[in-house]
Amino acid sequence: MVTRLVEVFDNAFVAGNVPLRAKVATWIPPSIVPAIQRDKFRRLIGYVAKRSPFYRRRFKECGIDVRNVHTPEDLGDFFTTAEDLRNNPVEDFLCGRPELGFETTGTTSTTTKKVYFSRHEVADMGRDGAIGLYNLGLRPSDRVVDAFDYSFWNAPFTLRAALDRLGCFHVTAAKIPPTEFYDRVRDYQFNVLFVEPSWLVVLTEIARVRGVWPVKFIYTGGENMSEATRRFVEAEWATNVYMGYGQTETFGQIGSECPAKRGYHIDDFNLCCEIVDRGDDGYGELVYSTLSREIMPLVRYRSTDITKFLDEPCTCVLKAARRLAKIRGRSDEMVNCGMGNLSPWFFEQLLDDLPEITPDWQVAVVRTGNRDTIEFRLELRDSAPIDQVQQAVTRRVRERIPDSWRNYELKLFEFDFRFTSPGQLRSGRKLRRLVDERVRAWE
Ligand SMILES: [Zn+2]
């Protein structure tokens, strides 16, 4: 009932009026959030049980009677995983006719995850995303440029949906080399930039030499950014850099930073977030259920991202909107960096049949200055020439992973090689193939 009343009020009086929505968001008492979430969650479970072949089947297999499910906890250890999305046809998840499709950019396996939406859903998410951007100071008079990758990725469409509400002037540059971007955008007087962090570092290095222009703020998405890098970029441009956090599975929106830059505000009316497998420090894996999606809703989806809820109230106007801490890492071995979304599988295709090295290898992502470095730790067989191995690996990246090679040419990351003699790398039973050694630098 409460949910219905809120929806009627929302549609009738607030609708597409972004400044009013932003104002209303500050009036919402946090106490009404749990009741609305519970109501929407219950409706979600009934909806997917009726319409999605996947959930109908899985609920039956797990002996779940949806009439008894009122909260996420009522589902016990029932979750939806990335493997579920990979191993089942996307049609099994659909509850309505899709109009837009995206793929996850991950490379944990050769099978991609497909996520579908309707245009109506995208417009709704744009309306809500616009509030976050309005809160950061974006206004219709601002001039926006984005340099997001458009290939199968949703980020540029997420931005577009929000800008449709705000009405800013917008040009799409897409992910072109930063030098070309720098040369071509000067005339436009863009004062708000939407970009990926690694790419932004290269642009900033160019701007440091050739000069910056006045910028209201820079918004980044797609990967994490260390605080040191943020400070570097902010100092060069004399502006604020804000980060957004999302996944393709959520149309790129889970949370957004506010002017306080202390965590991501989440939208509890559209996403029911939980932290599971929580440690003593409160950190655990983020799991979310989509509360408003009609085409491809997800129930307790395991994000694999490690974060926690921030309890202290925020200093910005969105006091009622809960916050998630910056992502600390991933629960699986996947690593997100300038080279792309990396997984052990990613490097197997480069290293496993290289005759000059042993099968024991490790790849580390380390931080060198403001850039990610992919450090190959390889055990060299007797008298194998080092140069030859280095050339073979880089050639394979160029030939086999063109997306990463493109990022390499854009100077978004660097390669480094450390060689040891056979038997040096493995100390225990299992050798961790991929390690992210930048984690401490994010704090
Ligand atoms: Zn805030």
C-alpha cells in the first residue's frame, strides 16, 4: 500500500522534474525505506516465479514456496550468480520483450553474460540517475562530453538516459585516443567530462603539458581509481573527480559518489542491496535484487565485489540514501584494471603454450605512479632468451586480445617482466595465477 501511494505521488507530481526529484529525495524519511523494499521484494519474487523460466525452475529445484518469501533472508542460500547468466540462455531470465541488449566486458570465460532491458526501464533509470548528477551540480546549461567505450557496454547509454532528463548539450567522443580527444574537443568548451579512469590519466598527462581548460567536474566509471590518482587528476584540472559504481547487470548503476566523495549512494527504492559472507570489519560480497525491472529482473545477484555499508550519515543532502564503501576487490580472482577485466583464463591463452617458460607462472597487477602495470612473473627454462619471451607475450596480446592491445596503445597500462629459475614461484600446493597488488593503494 505504501509503495503504491509513493508510486502514484511520484508519477503524478514529481515525474521528470529533476530539481524537484532531487528535493523530494532529501525529504524522504529513512524509516519508510524498509517497508517499501519489503513490499517490492515480495512482488519481485511473485513476478519472476510466474514469468521467468529460470527462476521458476530454480525455485522448484530448491524447494522454495514463493508464498513464504517476504525478505531476501527468507531465500536462505539461494542466489543468482554470474555462472547462471553464462550457463543459461538469456531467454530463460526474460519476463517481457527486450528492446536493448548489452554484454558484460568481463573475460573470465569465453561465454559472455547478456543483459536485456526495455526502453521504458532505461528511461526510468535515467530519471533516477539524473538526481545523482544533479546532486553533483550538473545543470542544463552545462556542456558534456563522454569518452566511453560503446562496444556492447551500457555506460554511454546510462549517461545518455540521465542527460535526456537534464537536457545538457552532449557530444559523444567515444573511446578515441586521448591525444585525438584533446585536439578535437577544445573548440566545444565542454565543462563536464565522463570518462574511464585509466584513459583519464593519459588525457591528464597530455593536458599537463599542453594546458587544461575550465572544468566543473569529471565523472569516471568502469573501473576503480586510487585516491592518489584522483588527487593527481584533480590537482592538474583544478576540479573534482567523482566516481560511479555499477555493473552491466544493473544498467551500470549501483551507486554514485556525492560531493562528499565518501562512498557510493545507493538507490534503495530500485535495488535491494545486501552484504553477505561479511567479515568482522563489515566487508563482504555485495548481493543485490532489482526491485523495479520488468524485462530481466535479478534476484539476489552475487556481484563478486567486496564492499561494506557505511553507517555514519553523509554530509550531503541525500542523508536517507545509504552508502557503500569503495570497492575493495573482487571475491573471485578477477581483476579490473587498465588492461581490461582480467582473470586467470585471460593469461592462460597467452602463456600456457609458450615453450620457453614452465607451466608455473603468475601475473600481478601493480601500480606504477598513476598507471597499472601488468607484471608477468615467469620461470625461464634453461638458456631461453629473455627478449624472445617478452616479444612473444606482447605479440600474443596484440593478436589474441585486440581490446587489451588497444588499451596498451592508448598507454592505459604497461607491461613488465620478472624472470626466475624453474621451481621458484610455487610455494604451496596451489599457485595463485593472478594477483592484484594495488589493493592497498586504493585505501
Ligand atoms: Zn552524500
